[in-house]
Amino acid sequence: MAKFNLKLRRDKLPVTAEGAPGFAREPRAELFLLGVSNMVGEDTFYEGAADRDSRFRELVAAVAVADPDWFARFVRWLRTGAMLRSASIVAALEGARAQVAAGIPGSRAVVDSALQRADEPGEALAYWLGRHGRTMPKPVKRGIADAVTRLYHERSLLKYDADGSPVRFGDVIDLTHPTARDARQGDLFRHALDRRHKRDNPLPGSLTMLAARAELMALPVERRVEITDPAVLGAAGMTWESLAGWRQTAMDAAAWEAIIPTMGYLALLRNLRNFDRAGVSDTVAEAVAARLADPGEVARSRVLPMRYLSAYNAAPSLRWAYPLERALQQALAHVPALDGRTLVLIDTSGSMNSAFSKDGTLRCWDAATVFGLALAARARDATVVSFSNASTVFPAVAGESVLAAVRRFKEGGYFHGAGTRTEKAVRDHYDGHDRVVILTDEQAHWHGAADVTAAVPARVPVYTWNLAGHRVGHTPAAGDRHTFGGLSDAAFAMIPLIEAGSRDQWPF
């Protein structure tokens, strides 16, 4: 009977997915953590995609009505700070729907703020049509139209208005009726409608980039490999993807060297392996490396730190290692330099090895390791521990870069891959530290303490960095127990603010 009595007692209160005592969050905190970790439509280790997306929509609707000002700031930050596209679009649209129903103004600007790339008005419209049909509230329609006016130009039309897209630029213009900012954009809107409806009207003379692309498309396929002038390709709005398709043959060194000068920062980062395979020259590679490591380029790109680890893992040549290390250090510029003694606990249980990106190149523990080791590198005196069922101290190496430390962590056997005995790890390794940072999905296994941080005095702050956004947390949201989330370094910057007495725990 004791077994069944125990189960009944535990079911009365929230528990983690592994059965440990859990703690419910207030709706804004739950939405924040789910938002910064929600890849929309993807399963996590403990939660299916349908349940997760439904929970997200319900939270969005509740918070958008209960606290519209907070919600507006959250959506903008989710897209421009956390750099999450799908989650911010869904949040903006579902929040607008709830606010319109409640008679709350302001959702037009929220929808506009969530759309920052020219394919996103179409993404937003596709989501709305698929979930709610063709009836669209005015704030949603006008918010999308505002983004169209801001984002649609010749280059974006060439890049994103593909024949196979379910919602084309012309569809968005048809359904939202944006106001053109000038005569040239008006010509572009009319041409987008002509393209969508297959009307054989002449190309307006103001659209010179489209005319240049048409000239290139008219060239016989066998002559296309001869076009390697960056100025010609740039005038036609060629991206590396469109160049590869247009040539209808493999991208050789000449092709890459012709398009590299016009490639964006993230495109360069994603193609380092391709540059090596094609054999681009050392001179061109040095120029690419200089751009990757340039502090201004890193800041403008807003590339998440995890992307550098992904590129580092994929690129086979050592010529990229040092610039990627420098770039990652620049991307982690907001990680605070903590005084005193800091205990950093990195969860390497089995659930942390689940995919963090669609292509599987990034795992949950990748994020935990990058940020845990970055925080330790910046702290005056840090103890880094990898924990699962067992726990192991990861020794520091003076002067080691974060990427090198991540590689040593991975190759040295510090990923344990078993259960999540968080409470035991805290109890075993807390030794008078001034703060504790736990990087985890919070799904601790059953333990006998009040919560996983029971061994840490109440006056000592404990910061949980949540990487999955599950409903139930492993510590109460009270006193000096704080929970953050996401893939950027923005939340780490909150640690010194909190310790200085600030109670505003949102990074926006």
C-alpha cells in the first residue's frame, strides 16, 4: 500500500516529468520560458509538438489580455532579441486575436514588430489562413501590411517570392492592401501581382534589378559559368542559392569567389565547409575570416552564439577555427564578469542530448555547455560541474577559449547521458559559493528534499537557465531563486542587476 499512497501524495502537487516535486510558474514567466525555447511544431524530449504549441497559444492569449504592455515588449524582443522567428509570429497573431476579442487596442504594432524579414508577412498570412481562415481582424491585416511596406523591395522579391511558396508576395498584397511608400514600390507591388496571377504585363522601367536578373536568365545554360563578375551578379540580386540554381552545375571556386563579396554574414558562416570543398583561394578565405571575426560584423549580424559552435563542428579546415573562436567571444560580450565564487552546474542527462535544431546539428547540451563555460571563463572563481546521475568537476585550463573548452568537454567524456539528479549535484558540490547557476531542462528526478536547491542557503542566489520551457520548474519562483531561458546571452546580463537589487527580471 505504501507504493500507491506515495503516488497519490505526489499527484496532488505539480511534479516534473521525472516525478520530482515541481513548482508552477506565473503565466508571464511560463510564457517567457516557453517562448524562448519553442521551435513551434517540434517535439521535445518530454512534450509533444501539438501539446506544446497548444500550451503556447493558451498562454499567449491569456497574457496578451492580462498585461498588454508586457506582451508587446515580449513579442518584439522575442524576434529582435532572442532572434526566434516562428514563435514570435505565432505569439503576435494569437495575441492580436485575443486582444481584438477583448477590445484591447495596440495589436497592429505588435504584429508589425514580429515581422523582420521579407518572407515573414507571407509566413504570418499562411499561419493565419491555415488556423483561422480568411476572416482577418483589421489590426492583423494592417500590421502585416505595415511590414510589407517596410520589407518588400526588388532584392527581397527575387529571394523570397518563389513559385512553390503557398503564399506569394502577390497574395499578401491582395489580402492586406499595403500602401506603397513611393512610386517605385508601387511598381513593385503591381509586378508582384502580375507574377502571382501570371499576367503578361511588361516589367516597369523602375525595376532595374529585376531587369538585370531577366537578362541573366535569358543566357544559354552553357554560357552561365562564364559569368563571374561580382558587380554583374550583384546588380541582378544574385544570392549564393540563386546562383547555384541558375548555373545548373556544381559551385566551383570561381563561382564562390564571385558571390562571396555580396554574401551576408550568416550565409558565410553556413558555407565554410563548401568553401573548403570548392577550394577557394587563401586570399578569399582570409577576407571571409576577417569578416567573421570583425566585432562590428558580429554585432550587426545578431547571430546566436550557438551558430558559431555549429560552424566550428562542421568546418573541416583549421583556417576557420581562430576566427570562429574570436567571433564567439564577441557574441558573448554581454556575459557578465562575476565576482566571488560561482558554482556552474551543466545538465548532461539523456534528455539534454535531444535535438535543439531541425537538422540535429545542435543539441540541448550544446547550449548548456557553451553558456556554462562562457560564464565560468568570465567569473573570478568558478567551479564547473557536469551532472546526470553522477557528477564530475570539469577542470579549468588557463587561457583556453570557449570553443576549445567545449571540444574538450565533449571529447573528454563529460556528457554523462543518464538521469537528472539535480538535487544530489547541488548538495554534493555546493561549498559556500556566492551563487549557483544551473543549465538544464529542469526535469529533475525524484528526490527527498523540498526542492533541488534545498542545500543552498536562502540568501544565496540560484539562477536556473532553462533550455526547454516545460510547464513545471524545479525551484519555487520566490526569494533568491531566479529562472531564465533562451539562446542569447541577454539573460546572463540580468545576474549583476539582480544582485545589485533590481527586481525587473525581464531582458526587455
